[in-house]
Amino acid sequence: MSIIRTVPQKVPLIVADSDKFGPPRNWKGIGIAMVVILAVMSLVLLSVVLEMPFMEHLIQQYETLTVKSCPSFVSENEVVLKTREGHILSHDMLSNLTFSLLDNSTLVGDSSKEYLSLLLSTLKWLVCVCVCVCHRHFVELTPPEKDTAVLQYAAWGPQGSQLVYVFENDIYYQPDVSSRTMRLSSTGREETVVNGVTDWTYEEEILLTYPALWWSVDGARLAYLTINNSATPLMEIPHFLGGTYPLNILYPYPKAGSNLPSVSLFVVNLYGPAHTVEIIPPEFHGAGDCYISMVNWISSTQLAVRWLNRVQNESVLSVCEATTGACSKKYKMAMDFWQDLQQEVPLFSTDGSVFYLTLPAKQGARGEFRHIASLSTQVSGRSFNFFNCFSIVLCFCKIKERGLLIHKSKKNSYFLSTEESRQSRHLYSAELEGEFRRHCLTCHLIDHCSFFRVHFSPNLTHFSLYCLGPGVPKVTIHRTADPSSEYSCTMKAFSHTLWDLMGLFSFNFLDLHIKLSLPPGFEGNVHALLVLVDGSPGSQSVTEEFSLDWPEVLSSTSNVALAWLDCRNRVSRPQRSSTLDHRKLDSLRVKDQLAAVEWLMQLPYIDRKRISVYGKAFGGYLSLKMLAATNQLFKCGAAMAPITDFKLYSAAFSERYLGLPEKEEHAYMAASLLEDVPKLKDEQFLLLHGSADAKVHFQHSAELLSRLVKVEANYSLQLYPDEGHALKQEQSIQHLHRTLLHYLQNCLKHDPFLSYLEEEEEEDEDD
Ligand SMILES: *[C@@H]1O[C@H](CO)[C@@H](O)[C@H](O)[C@H]1NC(C)=O
Ligand SMILES: *[C@@H]1O[C@H](CO)[C@@H](O)[C@H](O)[C@H]1NC(C)=O
Ligand SMILES: *[C@@H]1O[C@H](CO)[C@@H](O)[C@H](O)[C@H]1NC(C)=O
Ligand SMILES: *[C@@H]1O[C@H](CO)[C@@H](O)[C@H](O)[C@H]1NC(C)=O
Ligand SMILES: *[C@@H]1O[C@H](CO)[C@@H](O)[C@H](O)[C@H]1NC(C)=O
Ligand SMILES: *[C@@H]1O[C@H](CO)[C@@H](O)[C@H](O)[C@H]1NC(C)=O
């Protein structure tokens, strides 16, 4: 067992260097705002009593700071970003000038919201707006025959101002902003057939993005998915508020074992007369009911497509001809359930003869890690070379930005890697030809930053770097050729005000990874412990990513230690990999979590009588399973929108995990929480659920509650009417934070009277 202690760090305050900018004053504003946030944060971590509204404000500001102010590249040398006040600015890195594109008042008013998001997601438009801003020239997107339809999606193409958008599940195209609209598809049907965007299953489980269309590099062709849910059962979600009768929202949601959406891939020719070709799936076992989990253009006429069978244990990567629709099978593999990278985009060499993928490979005693492998497109099958004489340890967590190989330029590839440590993400470059020499671009680049995300400019000359932890997050822009120089449009480090971050520890125990966060000055105290459970397959919670949310508030206000655990998976448990049966994943996970909790209880600064557990969705399921598996080990627990029975949950998830319900009845029974209800009778816990949750339906909690009532269990319940999986209303979010804080504070508080009684009891026993 190894214990790594990262010393509580001094973190520099970040402030914008306003002198460096040209005309606008906004930078100074941002800088000052950030100083305020950061100074406030030091208060959070040090002060004992903190007003809740203040905290809410802080969390909101933190979210705004990290999520909404991301700069995007408009061209090689120009970024556009939105300030906290909502102004949109552009910064040119060559001329070193910043100017205002849109004032925050421009877009306020009638249609503002959707319009704004459209503007932000389509940056070239901004350039146009910038040129025409003096004339206030806006163009509204509406297809000719449908002037009341709601815009579902819009995006720019690679050439000029090509524009594609989706209305009422059909795709429309304009060669440029002022030209006539062409309709590209006509099969769209409300609720059942969608073109160019994803349905629930594809957005949440398979592609993990909303758009389902891909431009060829030259802008001459557009590939898109048609997802047909005609045979899929509909889920009905009642909305109770504001009417005499509830309004029911219907949408296709295939639960385990039911009919899946059928999917087809089309390519439409945009230059000349529109001509649509359907891509024919390659022959493979289970091709009948399949998913498409990745589409990517290789050249102007060829596409790489990944097909998955229904239970997702087999995938076929194929190269398809856009002109004829024929696909050839290039690489077939047993899907790695544990490493779950079905969206990974392969990288093709310029001449198309070789492609690169990350594949698991043995790496001595440390187990299997994903490495970059090169495969030939000439021979189909499994002939490939690993670059495995170099220990490239690629990130094996679930990556939402499809794929690991970020980009290629000439001979270089760029990727994020966990080579430095399992908890970090650094950007590396490596030559694809020759010796494959790796070079870390972000190691030691920025103080207190070791967890990065990155976006490149179109031609890779610049990248914006999102430092996400362990220090306070910040965004900087760098030149690829010389990453050490930051651009003036970045926030500069300012080292006057310092504060102590919470002590962050990471432990490895039995190959389980544990992160423990303790309030400052923890040595002299014993603390209650809150275990935060995620545990969904493929996720990693023990990382160096910074976070600021209600658990951190609980920690700093009530002296509670926070722990995150990563369960065993194939990567950290190489010897057992073949014997780990994923149908028993839940019981393994519960065992792992409990082993870790018991280990944490031995620490001198943890109070073993005050331990609690929280989780959401799959984490909520595991939390309740942990309560059921123990006898009052936990003083209390909280579960938000728990999955209680995998038969009620999404087919794509449940089947990947447990197989088909008709064949694996036993596995479904064993995994179900509903069977464990008698064991929850004497546990104290809080259940939370939004009644309009479209991902984990309220049905899960309903089934659980009816059984809890029968066994006369002592639980607390908080419902959020008409709220979804993620709460939307600001008041609901605040209420949720308060409810959780209040419940956990109450349950975990140190009760001197109680401990006095217990001590007496112990003494009595001694007598
Ligand atoms: C940008 O302008 C600032 C002053 O406004 C100057 O200090 C800085 O050196 C300039 N940067 C470049 C790359 O020219
Ligand atoms: C627009 O920006 C100004 C400051 O520049 C700020 O006072 C105002 O609140 C902002 N308006 C909105 C709607 O955000
Ligand atoms: C969708 O599938 C149904 C059968 O499940 C079929 O009748 C219908 O034609 C399909 N629609 C499209 C647009 O493919
Ligand atoms: C995938 O799963 C099915 C049934 O669960 C099984 O019959 C098949 O052999 C599996 N395929 C692979 C490649 O493991
Ligand atoms: C990107 O590079 C290509 C070829 O190297 C060039 O034609 C194109 O103009 C470049 N694009 C930008 C925005 O610099
Ligand atoms: C039920 O739980 C509450 C706290 O949530 C506790 O005060 C009460 O004593 C419990 N009742 C029983 C019968 O265990």
C-alpha cells in the first residue's frame, strides 16, 4: 500500500493583466471579478460558519467562470470569448488587440435564449456580426414552408459560410447566409424519426452528442444519421404543475429487452444536384440490431464508421465509400466493457494506408493500459503494431470528447495521457513516423495544474488550455510551436494572496484508488466522513480535477472529510481481468467500496461512528446497496435518483452491463435493489428524485418506496415536481443543496451527550 500525500498548496491568485489589452475595459472587470471570487474562496476554506446564500452565489460564479467563459478559435489567430457580464469579445493574437463583438444588451429580448446559444455555438457568424454590427444585421433561420418551427440545431460548414440546421427533425442547408434554403431530408416525424440530431438513446448512451451530422473536410458532402424509433416503446412523463390535468410528455425510451431504434447512415452530396447515398453496414454477427457509435471523415469521399452489436461486446470499424455506400470491414474487436471507448475516433494517415487507435496492451506488472497502435488499412483483420516499447499510458476514463488522439498535423499526433500519474491528464505530442518520440507539452507548464483539457485551432498552430485542477481552474492560450509562451489574452498569475487548499491525499489500497479531502488544520481533530460514490463503469473519480460544490461546503462548514473511490477495474487488476464477471459488477463494486470505507475508518482523524454515503443515479444505486450490505456501519446515507432495477433502465446501458433480460434473468434479479429492501429497514437515508427525470424515471423510486412502506422502513424523501435528472430551476438547485447539507450536517454532527453516554457504556462494559 502506498500513501501519497500532496502537501496543502499555496495557490496563486489569478488576475487578468489589463495593461496588456488594447481598447476594451472588460478585461479589467473580469480580473477584478476573479479576484473577488478567489478571495471569497479562501474564506470558504478557512471560515467555520458560512451563510448558505453566499455559498450558492459562489458555486454559481465558479460554474460561470469555468463553463461559460471558454474561448473558441474563430481562425488560426483569433479567439472569441464571452465575459461574465455576457459581452462577447474577440482577441487577435497577431495584432495583440482585443475588441468587442457584441454588447450584452444586443441579444436580450424576445427570442434571446436560443438565439444566443446559436450564436455562441457558431462562431463564424460572430465574425459576420462583427463586420455588420454597425448595421445591426441579423438573419433569422427559418425554412421556407415552416415559419413557426423551433430550431433544433444549427452549425457552420467548413467552407465559407455554409450553414446546416435542423427543424422538425429534418435537415436544411444553405450554401451561404444569404442564399436559398435547400431541404436535405424529408423523413422526419415527430417523436419517431429524427435526422441529423440524436434521440434520447444516442445522446445519452451511444454518441454522447446532440448533433448527428458530419461534414467532409472540403464541405462537399454531409453525412448524417437517421434514427427510427417507430418500433420503440414510448415513455410517458407527466408534468403536474400549472394545469388541471397533467401534461404528458412522450418520447421513445427503449428499456432493457425492448425494441431498439433502428439507425441508418446517409451521405448527401451538396455540390451540384443533391444526391443521397445510404451507407450499407458491413456483415457481422449481430448486425441486425446494431448501434453506430462513431462516424468520422477520412478524406473527401471516405468515412470511418464503428458499428456495435446490441449487447455491445463486439465492434466493427469499417471504411465506407461515400460515393457507393459500400463498407469494408477493417478492424473487428471484442468491446472492452471495462474501458468503454466506443466513441473513439481513429486517426488516419494522409494517404489512408495506416490508421491509429488506442488499444489495451500489457505493460509489465502494472497491468493493461491503452496504447497507441498503428493498423494497416490494406489487410483487414488483426495485424497491428504497438508502439509499446514506450510506456504511453493513455487515459482510460470515459471521455466525452470523442477519442484520445486529438489531432494530427504533418507527422505529429497530440493526445492526453495519464503517463505522469493516474490522476493527471497531460497533453503530449508524438511523431507518428520514426521513433514515436513523446514529448509532454504541459508538464511543468503551469503551477498547480496537472489536469488539462485542450482545444486546438483549425490548423493546430494554437491551442487553448483548460487547467482544471488541482489548483483553481484557469484558461490560457498557447502557441503549439512554443507552448511555454502564453498569450496576452490569458489570465496572468498574481502571487500576492495565498491560501491553503484543503489537504488532498490519495491512497492506493488493494489497487483501489482513494482520494481524501480534509479541511485545513485537520490534524488536531477527528472528522465525520462522507463517501461520495460514482462507480459507473468507465468513470474515474480519483483525479486531480478541482471541484467546488455542496460537498466542499459541507466539508468546510462542518468539518467533514470527503472521500472518493475508484473501484477495481481491469486496468488496475490485470491478473484477475479475465475472471471478473461484469454481470456481478455491482456486488464487486459494493465490496470494493466497503473495503475502502473500512480502511478509511482506521485513520486516526476519522470518527468511525459518523460515516455517511452519497451518490446519484448509478452512484445512488451503489450507495443504497452499500447501506443494505452493512448493518448500521453508516450513520445515514443519501441517494439522488437511484437506479433501483436495471429492467427499468435504458437498454443501451443495462444490456451492455448485464446482457439481455430474457437470457440473464438471474443477473438482473441479483443486481436489483428492490430485492434488498428488507435489509434497508433499519438504515437511515434520504431519497431525492425529480418527478420528470427522463433518464432515471421516477418509476425507480416509486417501486422502491412501495416496498419500503411495506417493511415500515424509516426513510426521508424529497421530491422535486417537474424537475429532471439535473435540476433546472435555480430555487430547486438551492433547495437541493440546502436539503443535503442540512440532512448530512444533522446526521453527522458530533453529539457530545451521545458520545458521553457511549463512553460510559464502554466503561460499564470494562467493569
Ligand atoms: C501585446 O501588447 C502588450 C501591451 O498592450 C505588450 O506588453 C505585449 O508585449 C504585446 N504582446 C505581443 C505578443 O506583442
Ligand atoms: C451587461 O454588462 C453590464 C456591465 O458591463 C452589467 O452591469 C449588466 O448587468 C450586464 N447585463 C446583463 C443582462 O448581463
Ligand atoms: C421506420 O421504421 C418503420 C418500421 O419499424 C418503417 O415502417 C418506416 O418506414 C421507417 N421509417 C423510415 C423513415 O425509415
Ligand atoms: C457477446 O455476448 C453474447 C451473449 O451475451 C455471446 O454469445 C457472445 O459470444 C459475446 N461475444 C463476444 C465477442 O464476447
Ligand atoms: C490551414 O492550412 C492549409 C494548408 O496547410 C491552408 O490552405 C489554410 O489556409 C490554413 N488555414 C488557416 C485558417 O490558416
Ligand atoms: C427515524 O429516523 C429519524 C431521523 O431521521 C430518527 O429521529 C427516528 O428515531 C427514527 N425512528 C425509528 C423508529 O428508528
